[in-house]
Amino acid sequence: MTELIHANLGLLDQVLELLERLDPETYVRTSPVFSNSAIGGHVRHSLEHYESLVTGLPEGRVNYDRRARNPIIETQPAAAIASTQDLKAKLSALAVAALPQEIRVLMDHDAGSPNEEWQSSFICRELQFLISHTVHHFAIIAGLCRLHGVAVGESFGVAPSTLRHRASLKI
């Protein structure tokens, strides 16, 4: 579990570095190339998945659908920075907390269905999910940044397995 926590902390460090360089106008600028979404929306969405995990773990029930969808995090880089720093502290604390290994998770799988179906999962599996989910949104953020003339690192928004593969080709 420790390695998965550190991998997630690394992703949060990546977005912190980016957030500290973004001006508020670029953070909220939309692009038709990316369905009129903005960097801020993808940052908020990603952070709120982390928040769902860390707040739900003590009860052993993680509900990814009941996110706050906080417009302040979506529109103000400073608020996103504060939220990211808070989440880093909470995620770091998981390594020492006595938490249930098996948990229940709720995530809407059908927009037309009113039924909630809680599924069995494990903390480590959810930490893996967050890596995949975050990298996916960071890839979109990277595209938006490039469209807006903001440089991002070569590893930002790239899956760990892809990074390892690329490294193996440079032998």
C-alpha cells in the first residue's frame, strides 16, 4: 500500500507544480478541442475523487458520486493548491492509519439508473484506480496546457507503464 500511496502523492506533486505556474485566466480558459472543458474542471474532478477516498475510508464506504463539485477549486488555482496540499497530508496519513482493507465503493455506472449498487473493493485497488483516473485527466490537462502555450513535463499525463516502456526503448 505504501508504494501506491507514494505514486498518488507523486501525481499530486505534479499538479501542484503546474498549479503554481498557472495564471487564473489560463486555469479557467476552455477549448472546443476538449469539449469546452478547462484545466480547472479536470483538476477539481481529480482532486474530488481523492477526497471521496480519504473521507470514505474511515467508514469503509467510498462514494465517488457524492463529490462536492466545488466551483472555487475549479475556478481559482490558489484554492486548488490548498486542496491539493490538504489531500497530500490526508493521503500520507493513510500509511499509518488503521483502516479496513476491504471496503464498499459506489460509482454510478448508468446515468439512467436510479439504483445505487455498492461494490466490494480494497484500499489498494482504489489507490490503483486513482492513479489511472488521475493520469487520464492529467493527459487532458496536458493537452489543454499545450493549446494555451503552457509547458508541461514529458511524464505529465502519461501512464507509469508507458513511462517504463519508453525508458526500456532508450537502452
